[in-house]
Amino acid sequence: MKRMIVLGTGSFLPERVLSNADLEKMVDTTDEWITTRTGIKNRRIAGKGEETSKLASKAAARALDMAGLAPGDLDMIIVGTITPDMGMPSCACLVQKELGAAKAFALDINAACSGFVYCLDVADKYIKAEPDMKILVVGAETLSARVNWEDRNTCVLFGDGAGACVVTGKTGKRGLLASKLFSDGSLYKLLYMDSAPSMNKELACQDNDGSYIKMAGRDVFKYAVRSMDMAITNVLEQVQVPVEDISLIIPHQANIRILKSLGERLGIAGEKVYINLDKYGNTSAASIPIALDEANRLGHIKSGDLVLLCAFGGGFTWGAALFRW
Ligand code: UT7
């Protein structure tokens, strides 16, 4: 049986750093509050010419390079994002254009911070049907464009960036062993973001009153811990893998306290939970592939390791994916 394996990973972060000290000058906050309540120290902010599709394309080029493939080898491009450059075309189509991946068809998935895990799960279904496909899977965001910079509850949390991987099917024990996705749209009001308002007043959505991210942080926190625990447990049960066999968990990077609570619930050692949110903040769909690429390039993942990805985000959406690397 052929499984979906990762041929290469890549990431790209804008150069501009926004520190907690910078935020102290913008809103009523302190480095101490942000550090102790979230674990975040810095985040990256995209500048001119660094739209989501550009960040995504740069991360993709690095993943292709590691995979030893050219853009023309790609059959499919899937981008997880809630901050596409435009309503139409999709960010994935712009990535296809930027890379010159003429053979690939392209689509976006809107699953907020779970976007990358959602994209991987979809890629896996295609690989199961056509194992020789080469698929580019990207998570990319420019959340700085959708944050209310006067709202201290949210503006200290988010950052911009992109991560990517190239996958294909291969016979053997390595590859994606199991994945599982969940959604609960009934809870959307706890975390949502507006889009361009409707031009037809009769169709205007009453919640679409601006363009900023809105979040009931404390509620989201509780759901995030419980939901990621549930998704991980589901995936491990599917393949009868005990939690202590996991080499590395690469979770969505939202809050250090969420990750500590998750580790405690699962009974997994702290050093097995990969954390880089101190440097980049919450980059939504980009956070897992950025962390995955960083861990991969730093040599924290070895062939044969069991690597578990898990995410939670607006929608609500959540899920997990288990690889034997
Ligand atoms: O990525 C998708 C999923 N997102 C998440 O998983 C995020 C989940 N939630 C969280 O990470 C946390 O709930 C936050 C970091 C957003 C907030 O932390 P919290 O400990 O839950 O704080 P809180 O919202 O309950 O607010 C506590 C206090 C409030 O003041 P009062 O009402 O107690 O006087 C806030 O106004 O902290 C205040 N506060 C701040 N103070 C200084 C909120 N933001 C700030 C700030 N600086 N930036």
C-alpha cells in the first residue's frame, strides 16, 4: 500500500519583526502580560509586495527545492488560508501563477488555524486515489491585515508567514498513518473574521460589520485544549499507537498555556511538544507548516519518527494527522 510521504518542507517569514516592546507603544499592554498569558515575544509583519500568495510561493519554492522537484512537476496545489489576496481567484491559483506550475490544478481551503491539517487530509485522499501525484500543500496568512491594531485582546496575538510541504505516495511503512478532521459551525461566534460586506443589502450578514478578527479568548482556549486532545486521541486509536511512542507533536501555535495544558492532558513530556510561537505568534494556517519546516531543518525529526500534527481554529475546526516520518 502506498502512503502519503513528505518529500520536502519549506517556510518563509517576512523580515519585519514586531516585538512586545513595540506593542507597548501601540496599545495598553505590557511585555510581561503578553509573555505570561501567551508565550509570544515577537511576530513577523508582511510589508509591501508580501501578500499571502507571495509568502506562500516563497515557502513553496523552498519545499520544492528540498523535494528536488520543479514547479512543473506539481499536479495539485492546496493552500490553507483565511487571508487570500483576493476573493477570486484563490490564493492557490496565484501561487500556481507565481511558481509557473502549469500542470497543477489549484484550490484554497478555509479552515482558519486548522487549514494546513485540513489541506493535508484532502491531499491524502487524492494520493490514495492517484498515488503518483505530486501535491504542494501550503498554509499561508497575512493576519496583520485583518487585525484591529487598537484591540489589545487580539492584536498582540497574530503574525504573518507561510509554510509548505510537497507530498506524494510511496510504498512502505513511512507516511501518513492516520488523520481526522472535525468542525462545529454552531460555535462560530466565539472566533470569527468578517469579509468584504455584501453589496446587496438584503443579503448583508448581520455579523459582517467590519473586517477584524473577533475572539472570545477564554472560551476558545477551553475548546482548543479539549478539541485537540479529542482529535489526537482519535488518530492514535485509529492505528493503536500509544501516546508515549510519539516522537514529536507539532501543534498549532496559539498560546503556550494551551500547549502546556494539552501536554498535561495527554501525559506527554513537555520537550516532545514543539514550540516556536515566541518568535512568530499565531500565524493561523501557517503555524504548523512553519514549525514543521523549522523542526525538520534543525534535525529534530528523524526518519522513522512518529510525528503528530494537531490544530484548532475558527469555524470551529480542528483535527490531527499522524506521520511516520
Ligand atoms: O488560533 C485559533 C485559536 N485561538 C486560540 O486558541 C486563542 C485562545 N485564547 C487565548 O490564547 C487566551 O484566552 C488569550 C491570550 C486570548 C487571552 O488570555 P486570557 O488569560 O484568557 O485573558 P482574558 O481574555 O480572560 O483577559 C484577562 C484580562 C482582562 O482584563 P480584566 O477584564 O480582567 O480587567 C483583559 O482585558 O487581561 C486583559 N487583557 C490584556 N491586558 C494586557 C487582554 N489582553 C490584554 C493585553 N494586555 N494584550
